[in-house]
Amino acid sequence: MAGPAKSIRPRSMRKAGENELEIVWEDGKKSLYNTAVLRRQCPCAGCVDEWTGERTLNPLEVLETVKPVKIEPVGRYAIRVIWDDGHDTGIYTFSYLRNLDEGKVD
């Protein structure tokens, strides 16, 4: 019987350009995230209805210039991003971030 699939975690994370976050994954894949897009894709209960899964955040309310102020690890599975617009409740799992990069998240 096979065990659970190993989750892919970041090897490194850094600011790349004025409005980009770069993650290099353990498997060598490099992902670039526009910070405004990342903020608009926040998966928290304040941005997504917990029951319906519908996005409640109005993307027009997020400025193109929004940036992370701080990125904190959450266990070995996610990061919490504190944004310069005051938003700080989003926890981005590594699988969510990877799926976002691969276009598997709307």
C-alpha cells in the first residue's frame, strides 16, 4: 500500500522585482507571483464565502501596488502574508500557491 503523496514545499522565497514574489520549489520549479494578483486570490474567510466558496473580495478594491509587509511560516505547510493594505488573515498553503501558479485556481 502506497503512503500519502509527499507535499512539495518551497526551497526559497524572495522578493523579485517591485511587485513580484518568487518561490523556488523543492522540485526545482520556479514560480513568480504578481503581488496584487496574489492578494486578490487570498483564500481567507474574509475574502471567500466559507459556505459557497464564492469570492467576496472585490478585486477592484485591491491596488496594483499592494505589497507584502511580512511573510510568516505557518507550520510546514503554509505562509501567512501581512499586506500593506492592512489585510493579514490569509493563510496560503503551499499546495494552494503551487496550484495558483499552475492555473488550477480560479
